[in-house]
Amino acid sequence: MKIVTTIQEVREQVKAWRKEGQTVGLVPTMGYLHEGHASLMDASVRDNDKTVISVFVNPMQFGPTEDLESYPRDLAHDAALAEAHGVDLIFHPEPEEMYHEGFSSFVDMTVLTEELCGLSRPVHFRGVCTVVAKLFNIVQPDKAYFGKKDAQQLAVIRHMVDDLNMNLEIIGCPIVREEDGLAKSSRNTYLNPEERKAALILSQAIALGAELVRRGETDCKAITDAMKTKIETEPLARIDYVKLVDAATMQQIPVLDRPALCAIAVFIGRTRLIDNFFTEDVGGAV
Ligand code: AMP
């Protein structure tokens, strides 16, 4: 496995693979890799001849008061995990490599970014779309892998690829959880032991919502109210949002009459965590 820091090195390597007729999968990450990321790498290694991962904490997708500086980083650990999972190339650029002086082009999206994380994090998806579009242009993969953990991100990327006629396939992978249910996240390292216990309220609320959907409840307010009441039993939790949205448009819906996404964001102390389920993944009626 190689680790490279420049766009030119990535291009040269991919060009050499292409000459040999190899297919290429891409897994974009911000590093501090865990089993959630590993599941994406495994899927890519399974589907493609070669797998590239990017490890880049993208400044453009962080708001001014967010955790860009404190975001955990450990390239040695990431390299060991990636190698163990059969990754062929790590692209680990400095911000200056991705955003040269005078950088002034952006990929922006309306509608799908208006709700959920887009509402709480106004610059986030412009940063995500721009960096992911750049990575697609740099690597030119056949397939790229994203986790359902970031469900709105997955929908936004699919939409961008469709809108802008990008020539690759987007693969969505299931959420990987800790044994007790907490969705794996690099940000879980921010939690102290008391907060780590409190954070279980997210997956418990998700399990409750999924159960209501399975039992045939179709009133979105009834579902989200029950989930909010559950989260409010945890003193360390502060709700950012609990919403049911159309799975394709990310717009709120009153009744479950189409495939939907139930998504939550909850602060545990100062750490903002997210979790979700797609109704079609939990045996919902539609
Ligand atoms: P990040 O490094 O947090 O930007 O995540 C990189 C990719 O890994 C994104 O597509 C995430 O959705 C995915 N990912 C992160 N955590 C998980 C998880 N627990 N299960 C599945 N995918 C995940």
C-alpha cells in the first residue's frame, strides 16, 4: 500500500492501473478510521481491482465554531487499518494541495440541504460537495462508497452525481455500531465515560422509532414525538433535531406514504452526534 500527498501522484497511479484495465473504488474519509470506515473499504476491495481511500479533514465543511482544530487525527493508525483491509492507495493531502491560493469554485446544492444537518450546519454541504467533486475528478473511480451513518450526505452525493452527470456509481453501506448500539464515529472519542453512557439514548431512540414504523405507525409527528420524549429522559442530551423526511428530497413529510429517512442529531455535552434509519431498511410498509 502506498501513501501519497499530491494530486499528481494519485493521477499517475490511477493512470497506470487503468492501462492494465483495472477498476478503481474510492472511499472518501476524514481519517481516524474505525470499523465503520473499514466496512466501506471492504465493500470497495470486494467490488473493484484497486481501492483508493482519501484521508482529509476538509476545512471547507466545518463552520467557524465547529471542531476543525480538535478533530482527531492519527495517520499511522489509519494506514495500518487500511493496509489490513486491502487498500492500495491512501491520498492524504494538505489543505493547500486541495485548495490552492485563489481557489474560488464551489459545488452547491439547494432543496436536499435545506433540512436536517444542512439547517444546523449552513456551510457544511457546500464543503462536502466541493471536496467530493474534487476527489471524483482526481481519482475518477468506477465506484465510490459512503456510509448510511451520514444519510443526508449520501442522498446529497447521489443527487450531485445525477445532476452533474458524473460518471461513477455511488454505493451506500449500512451503519456499523458498537456492541451496545452506539453508531461508530470518530467523534465518539470526544465523549467522557459518563457521556459515552448517555450517548446510548440516540440508538435507543432510533430503535424506538424503527419499532413504531414496523408496527405500522404512519403519523410522522407521533413517531418523532415519542423519540423526543425518550431522548429527553437523558439529562446530558440536548436535541438538535428529530425528523422524518422524504428519502429522496430530504423534505419533511407529515405522513409515512413514501420511502422516508428518520434522522436525529443530539448534543451529548458538547459533542454533536447523529443517527438515523431508512424506513425501507426496517420493514416499513412503504
Ligand atoms: P468520516 O470520516 O466521518 O467523514 O466518514 C467517512 C465515511 O465513512 C462516510 O461515508 C461515513 O458515512 C462513513 N462512516 C462513518 N461512520 C460510519 C459507520 N458507523 N457506519 C458506516 N459508515 C460510516
